[in-house]
Amino acid sequence: MIAARAARRLLGRLLDITAALLLLGVLAVTVAQVTARYLLGVPMPWGEELTRLLFVWLVLIAASRARHMRIELVSDRAPPGLARTLRGFAAALAVVLLGLLAWKGLGLIELTAYDRYTALGVSLQYLYAAVVTGAALWIVTILLDLVLGPDEDRSGP
């Protein structure tokens, strides 16, 4: 159990670092884009596409790490056994919905195999890979929380 908690803590740190680096990338590309356009008079047509791609990855990686809002009015007042059952049901529902999101994301990866960003020239598959990766990471964190209890290092209420 201690090793599992340490692994969860390591995963959390890696997700936090990844989200921070993605945010830094969004910031750097945005500053470069504004500087190039307004100070140098040279537009960067690929900047907007790269910013959007990095931002989607940022949101989905960070979402897998954050605590999410939920209404706990019933589960907080329920007896411990029922509260555990309700939390398990909520986790199962979340896992099913995230599994559906990942499955549809895989379909979009296949569908966009030959589509490319206009200015960047890279495949649109990278955009939809973020959906699959984010959903998978989110499922892992939900299951770890269910098995190990809530992670005190996670952000949110």
C-alpha cells in the first residue's frame, strides 16, 4: 500500500510538471507570436495552431490531476457503508464516461490520420491523442483515489 501511494505521488508530480511545461510552452509561443507580429512585423501563422494544440494537452493533463466538483450532500450525511457505495458508484460512472470519451477519441485519431494542420503541417491526430491520454490518466487517478483514498496533494476544494 505504501508503494502504491508513493507511485500515486510520483504520478501526480509528473502530471503537475507536464502541465507546468505545457503552460510555459503556451506562454512562450504566445509571447513569440505577439512579438513577431507587432514588434517585428512578421506574422507566425503556425503560432496559433501550436498554441491551441498545447492548450488542449494542458487542459486534459491538468484535468486528470485536479479534484472535481461534486455534490456530496447525500454521501456526507449517509452512513459510512452507503457513503462508500455512493462514492464507488460515482467513480464507476466517471470511469464509464471517460472510457467512452477515450474510445471516441481513438475513432477521431483514426479518422484524422491524414489530416494536417494548415500552417504547422503536423497531423491532427496529436490533438485527439490528448483526449485519449487525458481520459486514460483521469481514469487512473479516479481508480487510485477509490482504492487508496483521496490524495491530499491534489488541488481543489
